[in-house]
Amino acid sequence: MLGIILIVILVMALLGVLPRWSHSREWGYAPTGGVGLILVIVVILLLLGRI
């Protein structure tokens, strides 16, 4: 159950850091890449049964 909650929170964070607004266009895709990496790590840990 904790893993599902973590994945949902990370997916929402991933959508939140997409550079769609005028003030965040200068950031590029760096925030998205960082949150995406964390999401991949959590999914792998969930599949391995560590969470």
C-alpha cells in the first residue's frame, strides 16, 4: 500500500515539474528528469518487494 501511495505522489510531482508555464520554461527538463529518476527507483524497489 505504501508503494502505491509513493508512486501516485511521484507521478503527480512529475506532472507538476513539466515546463509548461512561462516562468518554468527556463528550467528545461532537469526537474522532470530528477523526479522521473526517483519514480523509476521507487517502481524498481516496489517490484523487488523492498517497499
